[in-house]
Amino acid sequence: MHELTLAKCLIDLVSEQAEEKGASRVTRIHVRLGVLAGIMRSLYTCYTTAIRGTICESAILELEEVPLTVRCPACDEVKAPPGLYNFRCPDCGTATHEVVTGREMQLVSVELDYDDSPTPPAPHRGAPAHAPTIPRSQ
Amino acid sequence: MCGVCGCGEGEVRIDGKAADDEHHGHFHGPHRYHSEPHQGHDQAHSGHGRRELVEVEKSILANNDLDAGVNRMRFAAEAVLALNFVSSPGAGKTTLLTRTIEALRGHVLVAVIEGDQETANDAERIRETGAKVVQINTGRGCHLDADAVGKAYDALECEAGTVLFIENVGNLVCPAAFDLGEACKVAILSLAEGEDKPIKYPDMFAASDLMILNKVDLAPYVDFDMDKAEEYARRVNPTIEIIRLSATTGEGFDAWVEWILATRIAARARADGRSDIAQARHA
């Protein structure tokens, strides 16, 4: 269920921005996701849970998918491999590990609304994720 | 576990569907979420305030990556080699660790951070070897994160030059995304599993520098094609190193111990600001 963690990380990041700016609410969240992140659909699923009770509660989530490209060391060019997990140059077949695009999990921009009356921002923060317990050794 | 609300009610799945779907009113398709906030968005328009678009360009995992960066700097400053062990449950991480601790005795100091959802059983097994160990229980969490590892590292009070093994939660999916500040991830695949795991769970094998094929002593008894497993691993990660061993019999352990010691020297060279090549030239 790391998608829920990711969704909460995203909302925390957006809420920080909104609170710093003194915004009343967030109306739009633009996220760029690489195909290798593999969380396009599940981020949608976790989104409404993550925004509940936060300054982002009425925000639209916009997801932009980024295709996979790799740098072929033989051709010295950026290429689109034939499959998601087949990191080979489609032209010369050389294996490469250098992913150029496709791993992104990036918050691109946020759209903020400000009410007329300048009221101090409410402390809208999502509930903290389950905190791991770390007993001391011995 | 239900990935939406985090409650334990949705764990049972029949043919991929939640067995108690009705309890989970939120088990619907993604597009509905898009339309619901739309209403809120339109309402927002009816106000008389102003609207601003703010460019952010930050990784969603920025906070974890920040914590991981701090861990990495601390490891480097204290010449600690941190290795993040990732695998399915039951691949033999803890047995591999206990035998590795024995093999490294007299060579280097070893400390262990154990990650499990519940129990301190693994930490107890490590403690019996005499190595320093801290157990992290993630509760409902399916992976370790950099913050928890940083706190566990505080509790360990490692001496300089220690090799720190971080045994992640047994899970071939989620831990791939979370940088802990380790020098590298070590994926463990056992012969009791399917040889196609590297292509079924490609992210983990793509993110790892080394794959250990564990339980090679089972080769006569199981239908596992080791060559095929290696080919699959290289398909998702052309530069991955591979070591075949058995943590039970000790077969192949020399190569593993050599790998750890060589990686430790390389990591220290990097921490000292020298490249591996420069160091090799001076040697």
C-alpha cells in the first residue's frame, strides 16, 4: 500500500506550499508520473483518502504520464525501448541501464485560491502516517 | 490490507476483488474521484478571491529523499557501508544475515536494522550472533523509509567502519521506491521461488546492484532454472551483479564476502572523494 504513503507525501508537499503562501484552498494539483513509477491508477484511488480534511480537499488531481526513454551508449542517442522492462535500444539492441525519462514522481504545480478576507491559514495537515516504533537494542 | 483506508478489513480477495466490497464504499473506479473534486472546484470559482498558479517541480518523495540524503552523508562521514536487503518473505534474508555475520567476524564490525511489520523475532536471531541490532516494526507499513532508518541508526550507535545491513520488509514491490540512504540494494531470490520473479517484479531488480540467488543447495529438488533467472534479471537490469550461494550450507559464500569487502573499499574511496579508478591506479 505504498501508494497511500505516496498520496499522503504528495498532499503534505502541496499543503506546505499552500500554507506558506497563505492560500485558502488548493484547487488543482498537477503531477508528472513516469510509466515506471507504476502508480498512475492507484494514486487516483488513494487520492480522495489523502485529501480528506486537508487544504486540498476540493482540488482536482491532474496526472501527466511520461513515457520511457533510455540513452543508448552505442548510438549515443535517447531512444524509446520496445517494452517497459526491456532496456534495449530498439535500433541496435544494445542493453542500457540509463533511464532518461519514465521514473518521474514529480509535483509540477499547484493552483491556489485566496479568499477576500485575509485570515491566517488554518493548520490543515493530514493525519500523520502510522509512525514506526523503534525499540532500543538490548 | 485495504490500500485506500489502511484498515485490515479488505485483506481477503477472491479473484482479485475485495471479499467485503460493500463495507468499502470507496472501492470504485478512478474517474469518479476526478468528478467529485470538480464540484468543489466550481464552487471555489463562485467566491470573490483570487487564484494563483504556483510552479513547484519537486519530487513527491522529496521528504524521504531528503532524509535518505542525510542518512547517506552520515554513513559516508562514519565510513559505514549500508546495504539494503530486499526480497519476498521467505527468501532467506535473516539466515543469510546470520551466516554473513559469522563469515565477517574478525574482518569488520557488523550492525543490523531489522524491518518487519510485527514481532522482534528476526532481531532476536541476529542478537544471538552478538551483532548490534535494532528492530523497526512498521505496523501496517509495507516498507522501511529513510526517517525510520535514520532513527534506528541513532539507536545503534555504530562504530566507524561498520558494515550496516538493513533488512527491509519482505516485499518485492514497495521498498523499491524508497531510498534509505544505502550504498546499494541487494535483491535476494531463492530457488524455492519462481525464476521469473525478476521480470514479474522488475522495479526491485532494476533498482538493485546485486542479486543473490539463495538456497542453491535446493537445486536437485526444485524446478528452478538458474541461468534463466540470471537472464531475466539482466533483461531488467543489464549491469546487475549476480552471486549464487546457499546460506544453509555456505556454498558460494567466499564470493559474497569478497563482494562485501570490495564494495566497502569502493564506498570508502568514494566517501574520501576519490574515484574507484583513481584508487586502483594508486594501489
